[in-house]
Amino acid sequence: MLGFDNSAKRALFEKKTLESAQSIEDWSRKIRNLKDEVQRSSDRALQCQRLVDIQWIEIDVAPLLDRVATIDRLLQNLREGNIALREFNR
């Protein structure tokens, strides 16, 4: 390393520079991957919380179908019992 020719020093410096750049790129990729994983975990936790917040009445359609059937029956009874509505229905 000592002497007037610095080509060996320059080659070593260039090698270390490339190794450092590669190391920086590797760590940057690892950081991006970790950030992505944290984001996915956060999204998953939010989705789980939304599921926990749902009440049974929001997903149970049987009472709603019963209510629709009752309204249909009421409308049918009204149509059959009212002459004006029967004529309008025709």
C-alpha cells in the first residue's frame, strides 16, 4: 500500500465503495420489506377490528326477509280490499 502508485489504493477504495453500495441497497430492501409487512399487519388488524364491530343484526337477513314478506302481504291485502287500488293495479 505504501509507495508512489496509488492504483492499489484506488482499487481497494472502489471495491469498498461497491460493497458499501450493495450493503446500503440490501438494508434498504430489508427496510422496505419490513415496512410492507407492518402495513399488511396493520391492514389485517383493521379488518379484524371491523369484523369484531359487526353486530349479528347487520348480517342476519332472516328478520329482514320476514319484514319484506309482511309488507308484501299487507300490500296484497290492501290491493284486494280497495276497489280503486284494484282498478289502478289493472
